[in-house]
Amino acid sequence: MSDAVTALLLALAAEIAEARKQLASVQKMLVETAIDAGNLRALVEAMRTERGA
């Protein structure tokens, strides 16, 4: 394998690793956002129930 091809493969591997790292970070943020949204929904429902009582 030529040096140019090897360098290209290494560069691509580094790009893929960085993309996977960013994806994992975004997935974590999405899970946290979903949890926050669920908590907010529960709070709104509790306030509606309290106001209706």
C-alpha cells in the first residue's frame, strides 16, 4: 500500500472517530433533553391538576 493511501486511510479513521465522538455527545444531550421534557410535562400536569381541584 502506498504512503498516500495509508495517510488517507489514517485521516479517514481519525475523521470517523471524531464523528462517532460527536454523535455520542449529541445522543447524550438528546437523552437529557427528553428526560427534562418528561419532567416538565409532569410538572405542567401536576399544576393543571392542582388548579382544577
